[in-house]
Amino acid sequence: MIQVNDLHFAYGSNSHDTLRGLNFHVDTGEIFGFLGPSGAGKSTTQKILIGILNNYRGAVQVNGLNLQQLNSEFYESIGVAFETPNLYSKFTALENLDFFAQFYSSEARNPLELLAAVGLEEAAKTRVSDFSKGMKVRLNFCRSLLNNPKLLFLDEPTAGLDPVNLRKMEALILAEKTRGNTICITTHDMHVADTLCDRVAFIVDGEVSLIDSPRDLKLQHGERFVDIEYREGDSLQTKSISMEKLGTNDAFQNILNNQYIETIHSREASLEDVFVKTTGRSLQ
């Protein structure tokens, strides 16, 4: 779906490159995440992929076409939700969606159904100026789905959401993947990348340092031990045991058979652990 080779970009002729030799591809039907701290180049990359920034160096293809060859049909097939919602504050939620739906030649999705999907059905006739940040983020997501896009670009799609709406948004994004759509997510939220993405690219200072699935990254950079907390009389004990030949480990079997186990965890790394280890930077 997307192929990027040796991508460079600078915001001015005398500026240092913001993007420095990016190489990656995104497969059809994949959720691909750009994971990195603020200012790493994630949003710049997205803006190039949707045609907002043109003066780049390198090769960028979307669905087999060079970005320089794209026309208005391209924008009929993509959906975009910027980090800062681009909405008309004096319009109601429904008026916003009805207005933006007129930009597309194809039939738009039902705005009321989209609002209901994100829990905004009761706010359909409320002015956006009265919305909280989280409500604007959810409305912005509805806007990105109006034209039934095959390719979605979501920039920090869960920013400002409470835990209930965070889970709802994650479910809706996964539902778009189930429909066969391709989704690019930019985020600095490790949980979002871990939960949603088939693969992630770590970006720091305009460079990609690592690309792989969250599961494989955590396994590759973790330790092959299990940590067990168990009760021995009135005291809480902790023991770490190698996962090698765990089923025949006498100490492990003794704890399983004779002690009251409170917790047991494998020692795989978190995505944030992998990011810090690989890049030497935090996600903040």
C-alpha cells in the first residue's frame, strides 16, 4: 500500500533535515504505527504521505502511484484525523459532519451512526465550541471516516480520552482494520501502539531505528525468566526462575504444587523499555 525509500525533508532551504533517510513499507490491511517522542518527525512523515508537504527528497509511493502523480481521486480514498481537530466551532457536531461530507463525490457514511459509534449521539446538536478536548477528538475521528476511506491516517487518535472512550476508540480502529482498511497511526503512547499496531517504527530525530511487531520486539529484548510471588506461611516470597526447561524445573514445580501463588509473570520487555534501549530516548 505504501512504499517509502530514502525519504529526506527540511522545512527550509537552510534548515537541517527533519527527516533523514526514512525507509519503510506499509502493507494493505495493516495497522502501522510511528512511535516516538514529540518532535521526532512522525507528523511530518504523515503530512508527506497525504500530500501536504511536497518538497521532499526520495521516493514515496501510495498504492503503486508516485505521490507526484496523485490527483483528487486520491483524497476520495483516504481519511485523515490530525492531532489538532480541524472543526468549525460555531457548527454543531452534526453540522460539521454534514458540511465535510459535501466534499466527496461518493455517498458518505451516515453522520448520526458515526456519532453514535463514538458516544456523541446526544451531543449531535451541540456546538463544537462547547465540546471538551476528548469530544473533539472523537468527532474528528468521525470526520475521517465520512468517505469510507481505504487508507486512514490518524495522528495521536486517543489523545485526551478517558479510559472508557480510549477503549471504545481502540475498538473502532480495529473494526476499520477488519473492514480491510489500511491504517497509519502516529503516537507517543506506548499502550496505543502495543494494543493496535501490527508493526511499529521507532522514530527519533528524523530517523527510523527499528521496525517490527510489538510482540516480537518485546520478546527479543526481554529476559527468559518468570517471576513468581507466593505465600509461604504469613510471608510473601518472590522467586525468579529461568524459562529454559521450565516444565522440569524442580523449584518451579515445588512452588506450583505446594504454595499459594499470588502472581506469576514472564519478564518480556515493554515497548517503552525497547524504545529506550534502542534509541537512548524516552517517549515523552
